[in-house]
Amino acid sequence: MDIRVLRAGDDELVAAASHLFDGPARPDATARFLADDRHHLLIAYEGDRPVGFVSGVEVTHPDKGTEMFLYELAVDEPFRRSGIGRALVDHLAAIARAAGCYGMWVVTDDDNEAARATYERAGGVPETRQVVEVWTF
């Protein structure tokens, strides 16, 4: 397995990995995401085949500093339970440390056992009594 960090200009690699996303990659959103150095998209490959990805966004607040928001993680069904998800999370955490982030966080459903196991094996610690409020525009 090889993990590649995508940058501006790697739009075609994102499009080729669209099967890993919730829907097809939008060219405008892809270009905007990759153009921002605070946005991170890592894709795991088996040979030339994209088999997993993780995305993260550095978030800064005046009284806290910068932390990494693990935006999304996915591994193609045939490649699950092989350590790819954990490797992607570990790689994103290393990027966060190198960028000076004081921590990393993610939101997942409490019944998403596979995601929770991956995050906890990678050193994540669940916080209880959290509520996620959502606005849909």
C-alpha cells in the first residue's frame, strides 16, 4: 500500500478515486479543496488502484490555536480490516503534528463500530455527552 498526499493540480487523481466518496467529485470543489494548504487529502493505493482516503482540514481559533478536523475516512469494501484506515489516520495525524496542530478530532455515529475501532486503534479517545447540531443549506 502506498499513501499519496494530493496537492493542487491532482484533480484527475481525485476524480479517479470518486468511487470512495459519497458521490462523484465535483471539479470546482476539488480544485478549491486542493488549492488550500490547510486542506489535506490523502489517498491509499494498492498498485494503481485507489482503495481508501482520508481528508482533514486545519481549523484555527484565536484562543486555542490550530487543530486538525478529520473530515472523512473511507476504505473500499474489499480492502477493509487490513489496516488501511488506521494507516491513513496515522498519516493525517503526522501531518497535523508537523503543521503544529495541538490535536485532531472527528465526529462519527456512536453505532459506527468500524469507524470507532479504527479511530481508537489510531489513538483517538471517545468523548461522551457530545451533541452535533447541523444546519443544512
